[in-house]
Amino acid sequence: MNSCALAASFLLAYVISWAAWAIPVLPSLGPMLAAIAVIALTTGRAGFRGLLSGLTRWRVGLRWWLVATSPVALFLLTLAALLLTGQSLPDSTDVLRQFGGSSGAAAFLFVLATVAASVGEEVGWRGYALPQLQRRFRPLPATSVLRVLWWLWHVEFFIIDKLPLSQFPAHLVEVVAVAIILTWLYNRSRGSILLVVNFTPRTTR
């Protein structure tokens, strides 16, 4: 593992994301942009081929697709249950307002931005950083290193959304659980970044 290159990618991800705090979506692209910059300066074409291979690896078996899409399926089932029981659906007005209102076009832009944000994070964290860490450590220790840096990276989003920083330590529990699942899914799917992206839809910050 090239420790200097990996450290540079983490540092650059923080710098890009935190510097772009006022621009929707762009902060979430920081990890991917950092990975691209570091790869361009180190492994070049071979590194880019590895990223592209992970992003296009979809032949991984139906069971792994079921795992990857389970959060979306659960969300849709929850909405269906609310409709069937006559309850009100969650109000999306505030979320869609940043994309121009509550029209279909705004909803489309929201979905597009969410996918872009998920790709932006996972190309950097699981597409570049995790494989580098696993070259030196076993999966669980590698995940432990990644999840701490991933967790600290999120402090910007607490500040942007004006969430109480007192809740930030509790957020670590969520990060730990999700990071373990994502490492497991990434390794079981033979390095499919595509499946990891499907499992982790992001907010649009």
C-alpha cells in the first residue's frame, strides 16, 4: 500500500468537500475527485481501469443484487404500507425546494443528485481507499480505519444542516454498522462499486 498516496486522498477529500460546503452535491463528490487526482499522479491508466471495472461490475449474482437494493425496496414497501393504511406520506417539499420546487423535474433532479452523491462518495471510499487498506490489513481492521475517517468527514454535514453536534458521536454507531456491511458487500461482489452505490443512496449535500 502506498501510504502517502492514500493519506493524500483522504486529506484531499476533506479539503475539496469542506471547501465546497455551500454548493449542493459537490461536497459528496470530494472523495471521488480526490481519488481521481491521486490516481492520475500515481498509478495512472491502470488505476482508472480498476475504478471503471468496479463501477461496471454488474454480473455478481442475483443474491448480491437483492442485498444491494434492499434499502430501496424497504423504503418503497414502507411508502406502500403508508398508502394502504391511509396515512400521509412524508413531506418532500423542503427537500425538493433546493431543486426548483415540487414539480416532476425537481424530483428528477433530486434523484439524479442523490445518485451522483452516492457515486461521489463510494468511488473514493470503497472504490479507492478500501482496496488500498485491504492490501495491508484484513477486512475488519481496514474497515475500522476507513470508518473513523469517513465518520469525521461527515462533521461538515452536521454543520451545514445545523444539526446538534452532540448527536455526532451517536452517528458513529450508524457509520460503524454501514461500513461493515459495505466492506462485506464489496468483497463478496468481487469489488463491485456499482452494488455499493446501490446500497447507499445519499443526501444531496
